[in-house]
Amino acid sequence: MLYIENVHKQFDNGLLALEGIDLAIKPGEVVSLVGTSGCGKSTLLRIVAGLEFPTLGAALIDGEVITAPHPKVGLIFQEARLMPWLTVAENIQFGLKDLPRLEQQWRTEQVLQKVHLTNFAEALPRQLSGGMAQRVAIARALVTQPSMLLLDEPFSALDAFTRTQLQDHLLDIWAEDHPTLLLVTHDVEEALVLSDRIIVLRPHPGRIHRELAIELPRPRRRTSLEFQRLKEQLIGDLDLTPGLDLVKR
Amino acid sequence: MQTIRRRNTFSNLTTAIPWDNIIPWVMPAALILLWQVLAQIGVINSRILPAPTEVVQAAIRLTLSGELFKHVTISAWRAVVGFLIGGSIGLFFGVLNGVSRPAELLADSSIQMVRNIPHLAMIPLVILWFGIGDEARIFLVALGVLFPIYVNTFYGIRAIDPGLIEMGRVYGLNRRQLFSQIILPGALPSMLVGLRYALGNMWLTLIVAETIAASSGIGYMAMNAREFMQTDVVVVAILLYALLGKLADSSVRWLEKVTIAWHPSQNLK
């Protein structure tokens, strides 16, 4: 269980990125944080990841305050962040150094199968396409058998086809072990395809504007009427009125 | 993966003879041949430039007398000692300032100031300090080697993708693991570029230092031969420097092939 309790985050330059965030996420739940840039969604994810610390309040995993990256949490960033000097297999084993050699190899094979990259175990990152590299990043996050995956705009650097493919792929992976997924995205459709619940944040300062439970059955059809209706509603919640920033100032 | 076939009627020939390895040698060979011919028919005066055969003869003569070996060893010794001293100082400060912001603040601007003095301009001062002994030459070589190593190590570390360093935090690496598993491999390509520059500087500095004030070494051999108008020996000395420089460069290339095969500068397979 993940609890975010009254989290405030003020940066050193005085900018208030998050104000009074309260959120509870059940094990196995898929939750998306959406919002325009500057709404603090990435900051919130980084606080859960243990890479940033709240100015006030706390984030807790299983009753423990997060003070450092948690071993049961896997992280996936927008960039694959693979070590260019390590092969795909070595990159995946990067976080497994404490396990016996055979266990490392066995687990690596398992996750490579999951992301359909068995033939690329010995390849170097520079030989991979963007989508393949991101799949390796997913495999690297899965290999520690995390109970929660944090994804920071994981597919936004990819082309539209690869993105759709990887979204479906992520759902397949989720269907197997049901890890908790907390996803930051600015892609409304991505949030709708993946999530049980969507949290809409609004900036200046970052606050939760609305929570939306998505009860559509999976797999979801991106073209269904209900899907389109929810999409429209979400876009309305995001407050994308052009020029609004200018008017306010 | 697709294989690209060359449309070539002589495709059997092209696979049998490694043209790609031969073609680069055609021009140099032709030039040497031209040089030999021009020297033999007397177009080039042998006081100006002796024929290649004369140069080879001089090289053989010097080798047999043991003179060549003596001068090469003493030059190589100076180069290596100077390189080790300057290289380790440059590496030390490069790493230190690369990983520590306070150390950078303290030392970097001073090092950059000294770096901007052309080290060969220090020769008069160095002679005043050390006389014309080996210390002076080793000091100059060390100075010439230090800065390329320093600068490239420092920037190599600073240019590492912060995302990779954050991955180290995610996996809970301690400082020592972070250094050996992320910072060092990440900075290595840049460090090897520094090494290559440093080796170039090393020979250059040594040539100048040995021609100005020395009683042994390849540079001395060349200057001494000049006094006796032995142009062939001068050419041998110059070729020796070229050979040693090439040798140093090739060894760094080999080192790159072994250690940073993953880097975009290297061809895969």
C-alpha cells in the first residue's frame, strides 16, 4: 500500500511545486498522474521513488516513510538510461549484483522473454532502436521482481506505433503479476488505456484537481464512444485553454 | 541484417585480395620511389635530401654501431618517466576535480591559468631551475602531458549523463561503486582522447628539449649530425620520431578497441 500524506514540495528557488497532496494507492492498482507541464507530477513520482524529498508531509510504502530508493520499487524513465558500455544482459543484471550468478542469469532470461528480446542479450545499447531500448529498461526494472513500478513518461520519446505497442505490452506484463503501477504522463489516451484511476493535477502550485475512476473493461478500445467521452472530459479537466497563462499574468 | 553485395565483375578477385588494406600504401610507396629516382639522377642534392637507400644505409650503420639503440633507449626513458609523472598528476587532479565540486572551485582555475602558458615557453626558466640535465627534459615532458590528461579526464567525468548517475542512486551504489561502475567507464572514452593528445605532446616536447640542450637522445643525435652535415642521420632521426609517435598512437587505438568497443567512435565487429 502506498500512502502520500499532505505532501508539499518547495524548490530551493522558492517555487511551490506541490501543495497538500493526499493519495492512497492499493496494491495492484494502476494509477496515472496527468497534468500540463509544471503541475508537479514528475516531482511527485520522484518523491515516491525516493529521489526527492517532500518539504512537508511524507510518502509511505507499507507503513515506512520513503527516504531512499526502495528495493521493491522499479523505475522506468522517459529515456532508457542504459549503460552504453554494458550489453543488454549486463544492463539487466546491474541491480542484481548481490544474487548468485546462476540466479542472475535465470532471472535475466525470464525478463528478456517477457519483453521479447531473448536474441538481443549480447547486444549493446547503441544497436537497439528506441522502443527496444525502452523494453530493456522495463526488463531491468522487472528483474528485481518489484511490487510497484514507477513510470515517468515512459513512452513519450517513442513514435506513435511503438508507443501503442508498448502500452499494450505493459498491460500484458501487469496482467501476469499485478504490480502496482504509478505512471506519469501527459498523454490522455495513454492514461485512459492503462489506468484504473486517473489523477488530474493543475499547476501553480501543483494540486490534485480531480480523481477519475476508469471502469471500462480491459482490453480497452481506443475508438469506443465511452473512451472518446472520457477523453473529452479529461481534456476539459486539464484546462488547456490557449493563452490562459498570459491572461492570468 | 542485410548483406550488401558489391556489383563487381571481379567480385571473386575482390574477395581474394584485401584491396582495402593495400590501397592506402600505394601513395607512400609511389612517393618514396619518386624520391629515390630523383635523388639518383641528381635532381635532389644528397646534402639537401639523401636518397631513401642512403637513409636506410645510415640506419643500418647506426644500428650496428649500437649508437641508435643507445639514443633511442635514453629518449624513451625520458619520455616514459616524464609521461608517468605528468600523467599521474593530471589524472589525479582530473578525477578529483571531476567528482568534487569544492575541489574544482579550489584548483581548476589555477590549473587552467598554468595550462594557458605554452609549456615550451618555459624552457629558459626550466634551464635556470634544473640546468641542462635530464630533470629539465623530464619536467618539460611532464608539463606537456599533464594538461591534456587533466582536461579530458575532468570533462569526461562532467559529461557523463546525469541520468546514469541517478540510476546508480536508484540501485543504492556507494561512492566507490558509483565511481568504478559508472563514472570511470563513462569517462574512459574522453580519457583515452586525452591520452592520445598527451602522447603527441610527449614526443613533441622531447624533440624540442633534446635538440636544445642534451648530450644524448634522438634529438641530440640529429643536432650532432647536422654539425657534421650528415643529412642522412638527420633524416633517420626524424623518421624515428615519426615511427615512435605512430607506435604510441597505435597503442592507444589498440587500447580503445579493447576497452571502449561499445563507444560510437568504434566500429562494431
